[in-house]
Amino acid sequence: MKKVLSILLLSLILGTIMGVAYSQPKGNITITEMVSQGWTTDVDLALAKKFTEETGIKVDIQIVPAAQHHDLLKAKLNAGEAPDIFWIQTNPFAIRTELDPEKNCVDFTNEKWVKVMNPLRIPSVSYNGKVYGLMLWHNSPEFTFFYNKTLFKKLGLLPPTTYSTFRKACEKILNAGITPIYEYTSQGWHQVLAFAQIGGRYEELHPGLYEKLNNNQIKFTDVPAMLQALKQMKEIADRGYYGKDFIANDGTKAAELLATGKVAMTLTNPGFVKEIKKAHPECTYEWGLFLIPIIDNQTYPFNPNGPARFAYKMGKNIDAVKKYFDFLTRKDNLQYRVDNHPEWTNVDVTTKIQQRWLPMEKELMAKIPKSKYKLVLQSGVKYFNEQWMEVGKDIEAMYIGALTPEQILKNIDDRRAKMAKAIGDPAWK
Amino acid sequence: MNLNKIYPQYFIFPALALYILLFIIPGLIGIYYSFTDWNRYSSEINFIGLENYKTIFNAGSSYFSYIYNTLRFTVVSNIVKIIPALFLAIFLSENLKGENIHRAILFFPSILSYLVIGIIFRSILHPQGLVNNILRTVGLGFMAKAWLADPKWVWSSIYAVDAWRGIGYVMTIFIAGLHSIPRYYYEAADIDGAGFFQKLIHITLPMLRPAITVNLVFGITYGLRVFDIIFVLTNGGPGRMTEVINTGVFKEFALGTYGIGSALSTILFVFLGFISIFLVRLMNRREIEL
């Protein structure tokens, strides 16, 4: 009897151990995902959780402060220690210099979800005919001025369309004891938008500019409109339109300051209204959008590029990552993203889902003729997007008086030349 | 047991081999790469002589300010840590009530990670942070500043945070040094009627030379290699005001321009090498004197 009991006990123990051993691979896989702070929200965490519930594969989302994400990711890639999934802002020119995809990224060309992305976005995540990234991004008017319509009406102001009217509006708002613009530079990227989103205006004033810049037939320092734009940005800061101590701002107070009427406008996306409504349901202000009127810009910032997810080629969980990307691009999860995203009103995909466009987006887009839809600087000009954070540092330095607008343009040219020469771009030989 | 036994010299070979393999060879390779155009975008590595160094030492170059900032940080951060730490050590060696608790409290910041310190102090030193709120509460609102964003105050804020973190560690070394000074020197000085400063100058400081040297060596090498505290507090900003050599190296490597990154590292290595040799010689001479 003892012998039988011993055998039964041993079998039970062995069975348990084997059972645990067999179930381990499913429960033990953890995908690491590194993302910049501003690119992810609770909706990504919720979807990751849902994915874990379905598959048993965990997703460890590492959120890095925006000011450090780019350098940290590049350092990790260069050191061969990248996470399984990493996000980066890319475009057809930058993908090679930013990622060296053939060396670092998993080829997803044959995955079904490639067709889910808007075809206009695919070149940004492709290199040499192969697709390496998944870009799930919105298609709203990106980084235009988001303003307090109620306040503007009260002060008798119309949305400005020229720099001169913009300055007058800012002056009137400032005199009313309200900070005209919420700007934040400490994250390193936001201050570049005012310069780069008006790329279409540079093209208007200097036809063929992007092509000439990409062929090294002209430099940033040769473009008076760019110099003027930087000077106007500096003037805005010097006149106090960004408020006191804006250099210390990190973006986290934007919703609160706008909702409480302490600030009149900021450069952001229209879906920001959802964040305001959620955090400040008592707020009754009406909101609107207008284009960045620096150097009298009235071009619509068309940008088919955005932050995208890439998978590390040397990663150990490539199959799990593929499952995760399949999951994220499934119709129900795309709909979940639109319905639950704190800021977005749509996702730019080919799958038919219920988008949630806001009236203010429709209003702005209806006003602007298609001929005014122009590619933003970072998507049209080579070797600019890669130095976005460096330009951010330079603009911050300009605001504190440590650099002149001329020096900023020269620095951009120098960095472009350095990158172009390093990559062996024939236009720079 | 024969304590005077002389072991054969080849016993040193395993350690020496490891040292050469892990430190000397990578160091020499790094120095070699500083004379090349090595970068992430090209598989070719070409020898370009002193070109990277010319770029760094170019009069208008931002790299030059990185070197200047590093040297400035090294000098000032040591001054603001060593002098207060010395007086704190003397104060806490006077058999005070609860001196161990005081020491533990002062040492505590040294064990915190820089990331934690960065998060805490970015919040405390924010224009709407604790420091400014206290100033406003006590009627000193006019003194409120954007401590980490105001060009006039950013370095002082970094020194202050660095001192807050490092003083306890420096103080601990001084306390160990103070305990090794025989009490009868002070008793004899008391009989002769010496005051606090006379005892400090004629007994404490000369007898504390080894501890001072240790703190200087640690402090200077730390100062020249500084990275974390700057990275977490200001990331080199506002603008590039607080960039130091190592944040520059980090950024060059992130940009994929390894050649310039290696040249900056080599410059740091040369600084560290010269200063270490000088300090070690100084320490040896003083120990002989003592």
C-alpha cells in the first residue's frame, strides 16, 4: 500500500512539475516596449492588458520622458540593447539615418496588418521596398493653435491669419491679464513645432525649396523666411506672450491653465478638448483652431508621418511581437482606440471603423482649400527630423538669449552636412 | 606562517591580463577611434587625423563650452561639498546627543539613485514647486525663480542638489579621519589656551590631510565624469547651458557620430589621467611628510 501511495504521490509531483513547465512559456513571455511620454496614453496600457488576458503574453511598456527618449533609444540601438518594440518619429528620409532598419528592425512586409495602415503612411516606415514599422496615428489637423473661442469673442478678437494680427491679439490678451500662449520647452520638442509646421509657407515663399534643400543647392541660412520665422518666435517670447518662466513648463499644466482661462491658446491637436473635458468637466468655454500665423502662414500642415512602432531584429520575442501587432490592428481594437483615446478623434487606417471627428476639426478643414495642404518641413526635408531635439535645444537657447536665429540656422546646416557626409549622400560630396 | 614570503612575479599575470584585456586595449582602441570618422551611417572607418579635435576645440564650437562646464562643475561642486562637510564632520564628532542619527540622516541622500533625485528636485525646484511656494508663503515671493530654467540660477541649483546628495558621503570620510587624530593633541592645545580655529588650523587640518586628499581625488574624478545629476535635472539645458563632456559624449553616440564621441572621451581621459597622477603624487608626498 505504501508503495502504491508513494508512486501516486511521485506521479502527482511529477505531473505538477511538468504541468507548470509546459504552461511556463505562455505565461513567461514579456515583450518590452519603449515609448516617449507624449506618444502613449492609458489606451495603450488597456490594450496591452487586454492582449495579456487573451494570450498570456505580458507587455512591459517603458515610458521615457520625451526629452530623453530619442537619445536613449539611439544609444540603446547603437549598443545592441534595444527593447523588443520601440517607437520613433520617422519619415521616408529619416528612417535610414534614424534606425538603420536593415540592421535593427524586423521586416514586416508580409504581415496582414500592413494593409490596415493608410498607404500614405507606409513610406515612412519602409526602406528599400520593405515595411518595418506599424504606424497607428491620427489624421487630425496636427499642431495648429487651439484657442479659447469664448475669450476671443469676449475680447473682440478673430482668429488671426497674419503675424501682425496675431501679435495684436496676443497683446490684447496679455493686457487682459491672461497669458496668450502656453509654450513648453523643457521636454525639448514642442518649441520646434512653430518653426517646422509652417514648412509649407517656406515653400510658398521660395518655390522648390524642399527639393533644393534635399539636393544641397541651398542652405537653411540662405532662406530669409526661416530667419524671419525664428525672429518672430523670439519676439513672441520676449514680449511675454508665452508667460513668465515658460522655459520651465513641461506641458503638464496645459489643460488646467486653458480650462481655467489663465491661458488663451496653445499649439496642440484638436483632440486636446477631450482631455480638458475629462479633467475639467465644469469648463464651459468653446474651443477653436487656427493655423500658425508666423510669417503670415496660411498653409495646412500636412504630415503623413508620425511616431511608429518598430520591432528589434535581435529581440528574443519576435513571434510574440507579431501577435501583438496583429492584435493592435484588429478592427475591434482600432475601434476601442478611437473610443477610449483621451485625445484622438480618429485613427488613420483603412479599416472601416466609426471615427469621432470634432466639429472644430471639420470647421478648420472646410475653410482651407486643398491647394493649401503642404508638407511640413520635417517630412519634406532630409536630415531635419533627425535633429529635432537638437533644434529644440537651440530654440530654447535662443529664447534665453544664448543663441541668435542666424546661429540656429547655421547649426541646422552644420548638422545636416555632418549627417549627409556620414551617410555618403552624393549631394554633399 | 611566514609573512615575509616573497611570491613569484608571475602571480600577477592573470590580473594583469584581465586588466589589459578589459581596460588598456579598449582604452587604446577608443583613442584610435577618436582619430577616425567612425559613424553609424557608414561601414567604412577612415583615419582623419586631428579633425575631430579641431571640431571640438574650434573657437565657436559648443563642445568647448562642454569642457569649460565640466571643469567649472568639478571645481565648484567640490568646494560646496568639502567645506561644509568638514565643519559638519567636526560638529558631529563632538559627542553630540543622537550623533549617529544625524550622521545617518546626512548620509541618506548619498544612497538615493540619481533618477529619484531628479524626479524629486525637478518638482521641488519648479516655478510652482515647493521652494517657491515656501518663499511666497513667508513673503519672499520676489525671490521665487525658475531654478532649473533660469540661466542665472541653473548652475547654483545643480550645485545645491549635488551638495545635498554628496555632503554626507564626504562627511563620513572626514569623520573617519577625525577619529584617527589622537585626543591628546587637543588636550595639550586646550591647556595652551588654543581656540577653535587655532586647533582647526594647527591640528585638525594637518592631521586630516589623508582624508582631504581622498575626498579631493574622489570629488575631482566624480566632477570630471559627471553625467547623471545633469542629465536628470536639466538634460544639459536650458539651451545648452549645462552640457558637460559626458552629456556631450552621450549625445554624440546617440547621433551615431562615434568618432567625435570618442574624441570627447579621450579628452576626458587625458584630464583624468593628469589630475590623478598629480593627486597621487601629492598624496604620497604628504603621507611621507606625516
